[in-house]
Amino acid sequence: MKKILYFFIILLSIATQAQSFMINPYGRDNAVLLNGKWNAIIDLYGRGENKKFYQNRKPESKTDFVEYAFDSGLRLNVPGDFNSQIPELKYYEGNVWYQRYFTVEKNEEGRQFIYFGAVNYKAAVWLNGIEVGRHEGGFTPFQFEVTDIVKNGENDLVVLVNNDRQVDGIPAMNFDWWNYGGITRDAFYIETPNTYISDYKIQLKKDCKDVISGYVQLDGTTTPNEIEILIPELNIYKKIAANEKGIATFEIKAKPQLWLPETPKMYDVKIINNENVIQDKLGFRTIETKGSNILLNGKPIFLKGINFHEEIPQYLGRACSDADAAMILSEVKALGCNFARTAHYPQNERLLRMAEEMGIMIWEEIPIWQGIEFTNPIILKKAETMLQEMIYRDKNRSNIIIWSIANETKPTAARDSILTKLVSFTRSLDDTRLVGAAFDNCYFNEEASTFRLQDKVTNVIDVVGINKYIGWYSPFPIEPENIKWEVAEGKPVIISEFGSEALYGQHGEADVASSWSEEYQENNYKMNIRMFKNIPNLIGISPWILFDFRSPNRYHPRNQNGWNRKGLISDKGQRKKAWYVMKQFYKEK
Ligand code: GCB
């Protein structure tokens, strides 16, 4: 018994090693991208740690025998998932070793870091043969300080990536998207002064349109320091003192033009501590609920949304670049949306920043997706770490209005308790946004012709998302306009998913689901829209989904063939008939 307890304590301490990282690597002077071709070794049987691949050893004598080599082998792009890069890796789940050299002129006075935007799902990192750290979680950044390890001149960086699905993972063993593994986002080598700005929050004070408030956090000092915040367009040149813990808090009277989807005003901001200068672009807005409304800058708003995965269907891989973000987001705009749900995980920072500049509000979610092992004590810790990393990274993005803690989880005592704790935890990290979750346990009461949802977690969140595939996973019980909804009364409700599958170019009966036809999907959209009019507290819709996306969960050989076909746009970029229905609906809204 003691042994088991000890084992759990060890496990907990490993998984909870919250990895702090500096925010906004994009706005820093000495941040060098480590993107490009990396050497790689596929380690199907997981032998590499044992064989010490991280030493990247070369034979030292005629009789020395080394049975692996990074040089002159496989080359993989970073950022990028490995599954899409060579056909042999399409279905691969397991270990892949990455290696590259990089040369630096080391500033002996400063500090040095290796930073990853995301590695799916687990990463272990070695620099010059020395392990610098590990990280779990496929969609958030992490960094390791390497000041004592990095050398002037050539350095040897090795990363072990593992994308095995985990019973106690988030997400767990089953999910409806491709399990892309790899160093899927930008990697950086970052040099900072000894004391540097690690974090800042510069946003409107809660429920207040004329006070900008927040903090700046320094890392590395115990003596008071001066910090400057410059927002020239608002005539703000503020000097504040950081205390011995390196924290400077502030409140500044200001009247910024507020960020709105139609006019997404952004301000150039500089944060300075001695020679450490960080640039950012920030928007300012308030978001709150009032009864069953969501108020943006004090006014009720309807969220015209869409879901999308971080995937480019045309090249069957994870989206990671600005060009990828532009492709996805331009289609979000073309549909007439002011809102998107970045299902089902934090997507890359490039995309979120671009969405902010384009006026697209965001529901951002951690990958708690069905089938999570809520009875395992480690899950709460892992979920908290993911929430913390997501909120820490994105708290300055004015377009993010909802932090979502879960998607389609079954009510049980363990799940209720964990989700309730996650709600409080989210609010403790950021009280200026709304907390939401998506539910699929909404059922039809025939006597009352009414959809109802009984779920304790709806009582503790601000916005309730309903995923309901009427006309696909279950038929319409009665005519759409006769269906009533009594769900989370008095609170804002978003239809966070609905839809049906259609193969682009396939035509058939509009009332036969098994036709997989564009006509069926089109009609299904029309029927759902007729029903939505009866949801009194409906303040937003995000159909499932913008593009057809790859999923091993989709087995029909002809109509799916490894694709979820609920896209309004096909994998080749063609708009299906339902796209036009949604476009028209948003135009009239
Ligand atoms: C859902 C899930 C989403 C799936 C979708 C579907 O409820 O949230 O991840 O892809 O349904 O197509 O079944």
C-alpha cells in the first residue's frame, strides 16, 4: 500500500512540474527561430533512451561502434507534424527523435533558453547531451533555461517526441481528430538579460472601460527595478517600480478605442526594463454576462461562429504558419463570422494573434474531450497545468472571450468535482473573461416537446455550450419549429456544435441521411436554424465544422475514408450547399 502511495506521489510531482515560460516570444529582440529541417530517427520500439541517442555520439576510434546516427538520415520540418511528412509515418504513434545543431555567440552576461510553442504529446529535451527538461501536453508552450549548458559556437539539441495516446492523458485514448505528433509549432533559442520581463498582463480593468490595469513580472531580480509601459497612441508613458519579487502592478486612466469585431483596434505597446524591450499589439474591450446576454463593451452581441481544427486539409497536416492561419481565418471571415471555437485545444499563437487583428472573437478550450479518466487523481493536476499554460500564454488577447474547460464529458461525481474545481481555478487565473464548457447530454422530453439539460456543472459556469446533432446522430423528434428548449435558463447558451456529413459533389435526397449528400446537409442546416429560433437564451452558434478534417474514427470507405465530412467546405476547399445556408443566416442576423 505504502509503495502504491509513493508511486502516486512521484507521478503527481512529475506531472505537476508546472513549466513556466516567457510570454510573447514573437515580440522579443533576441529570439531566434530554430525552425527548418531537423535530423530525425524513428524509434518504433522506444529503445533510444536506453541507447542514449541524446548523446549524438560519433565513433571515436576504429573499433568504436555506434549503432545510430542523426546525420545523413531522415530530415523533418520544424514546425510540422511528422505524420504528414513521409508516407511511412501517416499512422505513426510512438517515439521520434529530433536533432539539430545551432550556433550562437553566447552573451556570458545574459541568460539563455530553449522554447517550444508546442510538441505533441510528450517531449524530453537534451542540450549538448544534458537533459534540460520534459513536458506533457500537446498544445501549449514550454521552455527550459540552458544558461549553464549552452556553449559559444556550435550546440547540439535533441528532442524526444512521443505521441502515444495515454489512458491518463488529456485528451485520452479516443478523440475525433488526427493524432498529429511532432514539434508542431515554432521552436526558439532566446537570449535575455540576467533580469528579464517574463510575463505581463495589460488589459482593461474588470468591467471598466477607462482604466488599463495589470502587472509586469520580472524574472531574476531581488532588487527593485524600474519598468516602463509605453502606449504612444494613448499618450501613455508610465514608469512603475517592480518590488523585490520583480512584480509591478499598475492602473492607468485611459480612454482607448475599444476592440470590436467590425473595428478591431489594436495599439502598439512597448514594455521596457533596462535593455529588455518587448513589443506587442493589444486591443482593449470588456466582456461580461447580464442575464442571458453576453455584453461586449457593454452591448449585447450575437456570436456568429464556426468551429475549426488546427489542420490544413489540402496538405493533410497541422496548421502552423502565418500562411496557414490566413487560409483558415479568411474562410472564417468569408462565412460572415465574428466568432470561432478553436476546437478542441489551444491553437497556435500566430493564428490567435491574426484572428485578433481580423476581429474574430474566440472560444478557447483545453483538450478535455469525452472519455477522460476523471477518477485518476493525476487528471486534475494535468488539466490545471494545461489551463494555466493556455491562460498564461493568451491572457493579453482581447479577442479571447471564453475559456472553456471541457467538451462532452459524462456527469459523474468525480467529473463534477474536477470540472467545478477547474472553473474556480480558471477564475482565479483570470476574472476578466467568461468560463464555458460544451455539453452533449441534452435530452428530449416527449410529453413537453422540450429539450432539457440536467448537469450540475452548468450552474457554475458563465456560458453553456450545447453540442446537438439532431438530424444526424438522432432524428428530429418532431417538426423543428415545434421543439421547445429549456436549457440553462437565465444563462447565455451557445449551440457550440451541430451539423451532419456530406461528401462534396455527392447529390441525393434531402431527407435521406444515408445519402451523405450535400442536399441532406443543406436541409439539415435549414431545419436546425428553424429550431434555433425557439431557444430563448441563445446568444451564439458555431456549426461543426469549417473544413472536412481527418479522423481515424471515420470508417466508411466511400463517404469518409478517414475523413469527418461535416465540413461546410471540403478537404479540397470547395464550399458545400450548407455553406450558403449558414452564410445567408449570418448575413440576416
Ligand atoms: C462531437 C465532438 C467533435 C466531433 C463531432 C462529430 O460532438 O465534440 O469533436 O468531431 O461531434 O463529428 O461527431
